Amino acid sequence: MADLITDYDSTGEDADKLDVTELIGTEEITQQNVGDYFQLSGGILSFDQDGAGTNHNMVQVMEFASPPAQLELIVDENQAPVVVTA
């Protein structure tokens, strides 16, 4: 069962950012390949453990009470967040 997020704010300078470092392990996720790993659709965030690989499929990891148009994801503490759009 996915976590239900009820208070995510994707607007302004103080927009929320989701730390997904525990999900991704050692995968190197960038703005260019984030869509291989994460999808945002209808208020559901899904994750594929191996991105474009064939060993895993997308699984639902979060659901948003108010579907955001985009999410900022922290994938590495040493790089800027990546953005996933619906």
C-alpha cells in the first residue's frame, strides 16, 4: 500500500521536496532519465527500481490527496532535486 500524502505543496520558493534516496539505492537518476524511474499520474507517484531495465515494473509508492502538477525529488544529497511532471 502506498503512502497517502495530504499536505504536499508544490508552489513557491518553499515548495516541498520529497527525499526518495532510500528508494533508489545506487541508481544514478538525473533530470534526463527521471522518467524511466518515476511517473506521476492522477495523483499517484510510481517507481521502477531499475528504470529502463526489464527486471522490474512501476509500482505505486505514494498517493496525493490533492494531485500536484509536478514533484521535486531529492535523489542525491549532492545534486539539485529532479522534477517529475504529471
